[in-house]
Amino acid sequence: MANILMNKYLLKKPLSHLFTVAIIFTATSLLAQQTALVHYVQPLAGTAPSTTAAALKHGNGTELNANTIPAVGLPFGMTQWTPQTQSSENKCVPPYFYKDNMFSGFRGTHWLSGSCTQDYGSFTIMPVTGHLKIDIAAYATPFSHQQEITAPHYYRVTLPAYQLTTEITATLRAGMMQVTANKTDSLYLLITPNSDQGQGFIKVDTKRGEIYGYNPAHRIYQGWGEPAGFSGYFVIKVEKSINTSGTFAGAHVSLLDSISNQKNLGAYLGFKINKGEKLRIRIGTSFSSIAGARQNLKAEIPGWGFESLVAKNKQVWQKALSQIQVATTVEKDKRIFYTAFYHAMQHPRLFNDVDGTYPRFAGNYQSEKIIGANYYDDFSMWDIYRAQLPLYELLNPKLINDCVQSMILKGQQGGWLPIFPCWNSYTAAMVGDHGTAFIASAYTKGIRNYNVNEAYRLMRQNAFNSANAKDYKDGKGRRALNSYLKYGYIPMEDSVPEAFHKKEQVSRTLEYAYDDYALAIVAKGLNKTADYDALIKRSLNYRNVFDPEVGMVRGRYENKNWYQPFNPSTKEPYITEGTPQQYTFYVPQDVAGLSGLMGGKAKLEQSLDHLFDSHEYWHGNEPGHQIPFMYNYTGAPWKTQLRVKAILVDEYSDGPGGLSGNDDAGQMSAWYVFASLGFYPVDPVSNNYILTAPLFDHIVINLPKGKAFTIATHKQSAKSSYIAAVKWNGKPYTKNYLTYTTINTGGLLEIFMNDKPAKTWATQSTDQPASLTHNN
């Protein structure tokens, strides 16, 4: 019947419309075949050092690692589960490295995916057979990657030395393990809170078949090592009767049922198990209390059906991944894409229990409750405001609204809007004040189901006021704000001592200028005219660190003299994790103004060419992520298509070393998602997305409220990489950017691509995004 109705519809339409509908039919037919998107995800990607040329040149040490883990859980969940090959919670040491060959358990982890930070509140469960062993050097066992099965919802590994097959699956706040014995033997479960501080607690209740405990969380960066005011709590239930149990610390074993605050503490459970028999355990987690962990477990995994839970969790991931469906004959590209999409769904982290209880931000074991929403934390804000959070402004505005509400709650509870809130604490990590940029981006998209005036108050406080000495030391407020307000830039004399990233004055100046612009846009929307005028003026402060003699940004002293010597292509103390040449292009709010300082569009194009042709572009770090799209502001938009395609091919792969730098809570991966779809938010606050050539033949983005945004490409040949023309819903579209409204409304974008560059496409200023100052 549906086909008959469609045929009648087509007969009334002109031939040009028949072609459009045929495209939709073709895309839908191809996409309908993709029923197992979960199988494209490769959780091991990013667990080995990058081998890309840019990473090897510009990265070093931990910057060469993407620092992802093969996380099992659900999107944006409270706790992820990972095989453990590294036992500490040390900074820059993820629980799993691909290079390792010794398995030491399943960790309930709160590792910030793709970061160089630290785990917190974690615990590990390890099955062993034979005799009881409590020293990790004794019980860690060899494994091979050929014995692993990895997926977003499921992990399995065979442990030959113990004759065990171990499996795990997980929900938002709970996990379930299944251990299968391949021989009749004694089986022990070791449960260890992973405190590097010699803290924590664990208790065995054999009557209830339950083990519970906690691992206190600690701050890093500002307040390093101080208590974070909450713990990682867990409750474990076992299906089988416990034969023997006890606790241990170091080399000492005890029959006592509880232990606390000792180095390398843990508990053990002993069972008799026959060949082929399965032992299942269910684990609830919480940041609020043991009772909360028990409640979360009861709500999310009430029964013992392991296979049915695996199937249910698989469907959750299938639905999440199906929000973006891509069609291509290149299977490798689909593997990279859906792996990137999976990595972009790790954070921010759900922090509240099923009843809404969560630990007070920057508190001292106080609890709060959120109603009708979720509370989130672990915002790697310097990274994710660029693309990862903007991706979900399109896909899940409710999630973004909850994240904004969470930021407001943090500001109210701690007194200041946090810069980089992780571990539910102030950190003052990195540079900039991008909580403001994030909230402003949500605001301009109409995502406003929160107290907008309170959000503005907190953002304004960061922009105009400095915290008192005690609060400033604790990580509250913008670093070096007084210098920034006095000089219009942060001079070299201000070494920014109260920060983990010290100095870096030029990068701070550039990023504050963007944050001032972001807040100015909100001020304008709220009719705060005086604030708008002051902030929009400050948003041009990037000019104060641009040296026209060298055509780049440069360190500057209070007397306005420039820092000597000038080394454009080496890492300098006034630049954050990069070089002056790389950071010069961080002016997303005013690309036209930057080109004017350089001498016009042609000069901007030449500067971009020099960066890429001299191999100085470094994709492995976030400040450069907008750079390849900046050709759309010049007379050569085709070069955006050239450079983006090269990055997609050269800087991402589908192996364990498939990312070119720290994934940083999904930002590196979100860049790939956007770029491969053919558009990217250079300036998220503006609501513009810069167009480039899509990697895929057909794309369907399933938006909220049942709408769909479809992209269909028409190629001159299989090698076509350059945009020749664009149509929107069948009509010519001349601009080289899209708007949030256009995408969010849904419709069909057709992109016609040739083998050679179309050097006149979208070169007029009227077809290019606006900037604070006029195009040149």
C-alpha cells in the first residue's frame, strides 16, 4: 500500500523532484541494510600509541597515546567497565594499554576517556582458580588479544592459566560479570578498591551474599591530593553460596569480614566450581552512598539473566549509534566512524543515583538531589566545547540542557562557575573559561530550560570579578584575570602561578577573548547593553598579542615589547601545548579580523598553506581543530576540502593506534564525526557549521522530534573530493556553511562533487560566514 501511495505522489511531481526522491530511496535502501552498527565499533582503538606523521613530529610521551580504554557501559554512564592491565589510579596511566599482556581483573572505572588525568573511586574484581593469591604480581595472568571480544556493551576474555572464560556487560550505573569454569577447581574472587592513598573500606556479608565498600576520590590540579568530598561506592551480589571469605592488606590475610584504610586492601570470596559451571555477580555503583549503589543495582539489574542483559544493552547502543547512519562501500571508514561516535558518547559522566541523589559539588560528603533531570560531571571543557558538546546540541538537546543545569548547580554550590569541572571539584585545568562558551552555545540554539539569568550571573562573575586569595587558590575564577583586564592581554610578567598550566599567557588571552565574545552574545540576547559593549570590545583582545611584523601571535611584556627570541615553530612558554604558528589561528569569533591583521584573505590563505605545507599542522591537540576549515573564509574554500580529507585519511585509522593524540573525552573523535559528515562548528556560539566534502555517499542524521537531515553526494567518479555545487531541498544553495536552524529543521542536502577543485565555488564574502569585523 505504501508503494502505491508513493507512486501516486511521484506522478504529480516534476522529473527533477523524481531525481531527489530517488536519492532518498537509494540512501534509505542502503542505510536500512546497516542493522548491526555496534559491530563496527572497535573499543581497542586508541589504546596504543599513535603512529601518524603529525603525532610523531609534534607529540611526545603521553601525548602520543589516545588514552582511551575498551569501555563497556552505556552512553554517558556513571561507571565504565574495562579489562585492567595497569593497577594504579596514577595520572596519565589508563587502566588498559594494548601493549600489555597481563590481565589483573575487571575494573569499575571513572577514567576520563582519552585523557592524561587519573582514575578515581575505582575498584577491581579478579577471578583466580587454584590457591588463593592476593599479590597482584602473583595473580595477574597472561592473555592475548586473540582471546578478547570487545564491544561497547560486552567484553570477553579467556584466561588460559586459570581455565576461565570471563565476560562483562553494563548499564548506566551497574555491571554484571559471568565467569565460566573450563575445569573443576576452587574459584576465588578478589575485590580491591584501587586507592593509591592507602584508603578505602570493604566488607563481606556472607549471609546476604553481598560485598560492599568504597574508594575515596581525591582532587588533582588545584588542591592536588586533597579529598574530593565523595567516594566511589560499590555493592556486589553473588549468585552462588560463598564457601569461604576474608580480607587482606598487603601480604596479610585475615578471616575478618571488613577492613579499612590500609595499603592494598581487599576482600576475597571462595567457591567450589565444576567444569562448565557459571558464576554470575551483579555490581551496583554510586558516588553518593553504599545504599545508593544498592538501589542503583536493584533498579538497573534486578535479575540474573546475563545473556538477556547483553542483548538489551546491545540494543541501547544500536539505537544510539543509529542516530547517524552512513552509507559507503569502504567498510574501514564505517569502522572508524562508529568507533569515533562511540568515543564521543563516554562523557560527560552521569553522577546521580536513580533517585536523583548526587554529591554536592566541591562539597564534603554532602548530598543534593536533582528532580526531573540528570546531574553530570567530568567536563573536559577546554576540549569538548569545540565539537563533542556541539554534536549533542544537534542530537540530544535534553542531554545538553541537563549539562547546562549541572554547570549552574556547580556554580551555585561552589560559589563560582567552574572552568574545567572534573572529580566533582574545581580544577582550573587548562586555559580559558569555556564553561561560558558552552553555555552560550546552548543558549544561542534555544536550549534554555534552566534559569538563564542565574547562568548569566555566574558567567558574568567569572568575566568581571576575581576570587579572593583563598578561593582563587582553590581553583575558582579565571586565572590572571586582573592582568587581562588591565592590559587587554596577559603580559609575560604574569606567570600565572596558581594554575597547573602556568604562563601560557598568549593562549589564555586568545581563549578569554573568545569567551568574552560568547558571553557578549548572551548579554545581547538579555538586553544587557553595557555588558555587551564591554565584552564585545574585549573579544578583540586577540589583536593585542598579534605582532604584524611576524604575522603571528607572540608573547608581550607590560611595556608592550615583544618576547625575544621569536620561534614560530617551537613550543614556547606563552603557548599552551603548541607553537605560536599553530595558535595564531585561534580566533574563531573573528576569522575575517584575523585575516585583516595578516593583510587580507589572500594572506590568510598563504599563512594556512604555509602551516600545512611545512607540516606544522598538529591534529593531535585541540587548538588547531578549526584550522583546516578556515579556508572557507578565504578565496579558496576548496582547500578546506583538500586539507580535511587528508586529515581524515592520515590522522585516523581503525587499529589500536588509530587516533593521533589524546582523545580528550571524545573531542578528537567528535572532530572526525563532524568532518566526515561534511560540516564543522568552527565557532559553536555562532550556530554556523562550515561545509566541506562528506566522506560518505549518503548520510541520515535522525534528529529529535522525528526529523531527519539527509546528505546525498553525487560524484563525478569514485575519487571525487571537491564540491562543485550544493542543493538544499532541490534548490541551489550557494553558501559554504550551514546554520543550526537549517540542520535542525531537517531536509535534504545534495552535494555535487568533482575530481578537480571548483575554484569559484563559494568564494564571495556573501557566501561565507560572518565575523565580528567585515570580510576583506
